[in-house]
Amino acid sequence: MAPLRLAVSMVALSLFLPAAAEDRLAEFGPYELPADTLMVMPGPRVKIEGSERPLTAVGLSTRDETGRAIEGSYICHTNVGPSYRNFHHGRKVLLDGYTKEIRVPKGFAIALEGELAAEAAYNNPEHAPLKGVKSELRFEYAPQGAEGLVKLYPQMMSVFEQPPSVAPGNWGYYVGPKSKDTRRRSYEVTRDYVIHHVSAHIHEHGRRLALVDKTRGRLIAEIRPRYKGGRISDVDQVELPQGVALRKGDRLELTVEYENELASPIDAMGAMIVFGRCTDGNADCAAIAQGPADNAAFDPKVYASIVGGNHRCN
């Protein structure tokens, strides 16, 4: 695919509702998405100035030049995190075409402050280019004077090993035609941690995601996408206001189940983003669990070659 030309404009720090909550909007695009393309990342990260107020929700909306809403499988993902961190290993919020808003339970805030950054990946299954595609991120901050909100630190857990632990061209998760598949991945908890909110990232034909505390034999969270007309219509999130406490050294298992009814292979994905707080007295709560290869050195060039290979997001 030829390099995609784009024009990036950003309107950050648009302030609304000053007497109550504070909203800040970041708009990026417009982009032109070539026909019949997957995992298009049309631009670099967009930097967004944060706020000193606690962040309580992040929302995503995308439209094309006609004003049509672009959602569902058209949105591969939009990552939002601190601009100084690597999104791959660092803490982030992940939004997609099914999870268009993350809102933590009352009394909590998302631990994303200071200068933030966002990056977006799209799909265009149509046989014609999509023009004038713009995405808008809405950051909702607590009202002035809101105090005592407990910060929740997000971390993404995925069912497949992260690059560069596998060779370029072999990274990904595929389900064969007319088949079912279950994939699991184990994690070791590296900090005393309490989970209060869980969101998910899953593709079409995904049936179930589950996070299990293997140490105590308990289910922490289970998410089953809802379908309408053969397509995912909604993906729930799990609120745990009272919290699920974990201790350093505990074992977790993430499971995803797929049922591919098509006559061709599908690109699959299974991830949960957990939001929680560390209870070991250390203020930096950026990483709370480690998978088999998550301590591998990260090489952006290797990552680019993998993403440009056979991994696709649908």
C-alpha cells in the first residue's frame, strides 16, 4: 500500500461547562482511508495538553465528510496515554468502535494527567475511499473543588505475546474458517493491587473474555459481546466499586473465545484493560502484571515491521 498522505489538525483545550465538569476536546484528521484496507494508522501521535483536575471519563466519536458516524469494525483502536510513555508497554486507555467511552465508577479517577497523546488506527472495508474522516476525543474532568477521588491506573492484558518476542510476520492471532478457538495467557501480579474497573478489546466473532484469579480460583471479570444482525452491537464493561484485591505473586489467567462462522480465516484479538490502584505504598503504579514476554526490549522498527506484516485489526 502506498504511503497515505494526510493533513492533521488538532483543536485541543476547547473548554466547556466551566461551572460543573470540565470537558476538553481533541480533534484529529481529516484523513482519507484507502479502499479495502485494514489497520490504517494515518498519522503520528497527536499530543494533547492535560488538566490538573481528575480525569473521570474519555470518549471517542468519529465521522466522515458527510457526517456519517464511523464506528463498529471501522475503528481498530484509539490509544490514549501519557505522551512520554510507550503505548505498547505503558499505561493507556484503549477505545474502539464498540467501546466508545471509558467511565470509571463514582469516587474514582483515571490516572492520566499532564501532557497526553493519542494514536488512531482505522479499517475501511468499503470498496471506495473514505474521505474527511475525523475523530474527536472528549476528556471529562471532575468539577472544580472535587477532592478525594482515588486514582485508578490502567493496564492492558492481551492473550498473545507482545512484540518483539516473536519474529516479524508471525505476530497475531488467527482463527481458521468454520472453527472455534480458545486462547489463554497467564500473568503474574507484580504489585499489591485492587481492580475497580475492566474494559475489553475484542473483534467480530469473539464470544467471551474472562479474567480469572488462579491463585484463589475466582472469576474477576467476564465480558460477552452482544450481537445484533450478526455483528457486535455493544461490549459491556465491568464495574467493581468495592474492588478485587490481588497480592504480589498472584497468578491471573486471561481467556478469549472465538467462533468463526466464515469460510475464511479471521484476525482475532482478546484484551482486557484493568483499572486499579496499588496498595504497596509506591506512588508509581504503572505496571501491575507481567506476561511471559512482557519484559522484552521494545524496538519501534521491529514493531513497525510486525504491524506492517500480517497483523490486521478488524
